[in-house]
Amino acid sequence: MIIEREGTDLHARNGNRENYLVVTRQCIMSWQDYVDKQLLASRCVNKAAIAGHDGNVWAKSDGFEVSKEEIAKLVQGFEKQELLTSSGVTLAGNRYIYLSGTDRVIRAKLGKVGVHCMKTQQAVVVSLYEDPIQPQQAASVVEKLGDYLVSCGY
């Protein structure tokens, strides 16, 4: 069997006959690369983390000490927003005021620091941004990565 690249796709071939499509979209960066090269490098996010729905942190920016318990509560808040409206969003020991949310996105703020989080099928992308970054700038970067992860099955 031969595996060949055709554009961004990989195909498995047995002789001249194509057996099946192996990969239609490659998701080859490490979790830390997504934090560093997609979120932080955009300069629209100051701190970030990617974690599983169970709260386990897969990657995070330096100095962003978000706990498993904080992430697990955040994930619950996507489905039960009343958890966040009463107690806020706590990340790395700081409590942010819950602003709004859906089953995919949560927004919060404390002073000049904003929070924008997106839940995917298996992960949650967490970001903090500060003035002068506008909320829609951070939202665009976080949701673009989140949509990409969804397209890769995450």
C-alpha cells in the first residue's frame, strides 16, 4: 500500500486502485503549538489554555495556572449557565464576572481583562485578553481555532 499526498489530502493506494481516504484535513500541530502559534501569536490573546471536557489541561501559556477544577466548572457552565451567573467564571484563581454565553461560547470580564472561551466536541479553548484588545478581536481568534478543531474531530 502506498500513501500519497494530493493537495491537503492523503490517499491510500494499492497499485492503481484507491482503497480509501486516510485524512481529509491534517491536524498536525501539538496542543502547545495551538496555544503559542495560533492564540498568543495573534496578539489578540494574552493568556490561553486548551483542555479536555474533564478539566485536564492539554496546553497553556506560561504563567496561566488554570486548574482542572476551574476548567471542569467552566465546561459545566456551557450547559448550565446559571452556575456561572451566580458565582462567575474562575480561572487561575481570579473570579471574572459572567457576561454572556451559549452552549459553545462563554464571555466574562474583570476590570480591563476579558475572557472568551469556546467549547468544541472534545475540548475547550480558554483565553484572556486585555485592553486595548477589543472583545471581537479575541473572539475571532478563539472561535477560528475552535472551528478548526471541530473540523478535525475535536
